[in-house]
Amino acid sequence: MKLRYFSHSAFQITCDDGVKILIDPFFNNNPTSPVRAEDVEADYILISHGHWDHLGDTLSIAQRCNALCICENELGQYLSAKGLNVHRMHIGGAFKFDFGRIKLTQALHSSVTPDNVCHGTPTGFVITINGKSLYHTGDTGLFSDMKLIGQLNKIHTMLVPIGDNFTMGIDDAAMACDFVRPVQAIPMHYNTFDVIRANPEAFCTKITANGIECKIINFGDQISI
Ligand code: NI
Ligand code: MN
């Protein structure tokens, strides 16, 4: 599969059969996004929580592409009421979709939609496709149950926020990687705004010293997993 990073927490997985999965599609109000929402395709959209920098352009992309939105229950009800196709889940639950399996994980954070209508629960995702698991933590602080997520799911690639202020910073993110023990980690949620400036190289130095590969993906670039 391919993994493209758009900056912030926005990624696109392209499966070997061409199925496209967007995660936290924050494009048109994102000063660091290399693409516009109108240029992105999706069969599925995963939304970690309702904050504007994660819900992003979900509405317009889901409408244009007729994508299925996958998210936590209350946020799902909110998106359903706007006419979108939604699969609602909750923390600890997994479901097998045509492309693979999604499991919702907890995230230490909050969640409210930009119009202050929906106060749901923030989440992360374990995404398993063809036997490989990715863990997108969502916006979160460090929590020790990440150890269980790592033990239960054998994470290959961990997408971890390092920008501090609203989420983990570099030290906590490095500890999170040590809890989960993925094969590789990719830093996210940094340098979008001044308050979340962080040096991804400093994060990489820490986790590499601890036996975990680090991949910094330039905004807009794609890697194979
Ligand atoms: Ni947030
Ligand atoms: Mn955020």
C-alpha cells in the first residue's frame, strides 16, 4: 500500500487494489497543505475527532466522492444529519470493511465540531490492511495503555503527533513509540501553526536510538509500506 502525507494529521492510504482512504482531511484552511480539497479522491474518510483541523474538508470531499465516513458515534450522527454516508463506531470496537479492518482507540483530548453542535469523543485508529497495521493516534497526550494497543495489534507504522501544545511533544511522542514498539514511526501534527513548531529530526534521533525506524515524510510526498 501507499501512504501519502499532506501535513498536519492528514494522510491518504492507497491500497494495492486502488481503494483510497483519507484520514483527517484538512486541506483548504491548512496553510501547509500542498493540495486543495477539490483535488483529492476518497472512497473512505476516517475522522479522528470534530476539531476543525481534523474534520477539515470532510463534508465537501465526502459529498463529491460519495465516500463512506468512518468515525466515533456522535460525530457520525452529526455527519449523517448532514446527509453523508457514515459508519459509526466507538472506542475498543473493530469492524471489517472491504479494504481491511478498523479499530477505534482512545485519545486523551477533546472533540467538538466547528459550529459547536457535536461534542463527541476523540479517537485514534488502528488500520489493518493485508496483515499490516497502522496506528494513527489522533490528537492525544501520552497514555500508558498505548502499551496494550501495541501488544494487541503488532503495529507496523505509527503516526504520532510531535507538535506539543495541543498534543504530545517530542519527548512524550518518543515515549509513546516506546510503549507501542512499531517497526517505524512517522511524525505528524507539527509546523502547521506557530504554536506547534517542532523539529522532526530531533524526534527521529530519539526513537532511532531506541531501535525504532523513523520516516519524515515531506508534505505532499508518498511512501510505500
Ligand atoms: Ni484536536
Ligand atoms: Mn489538532
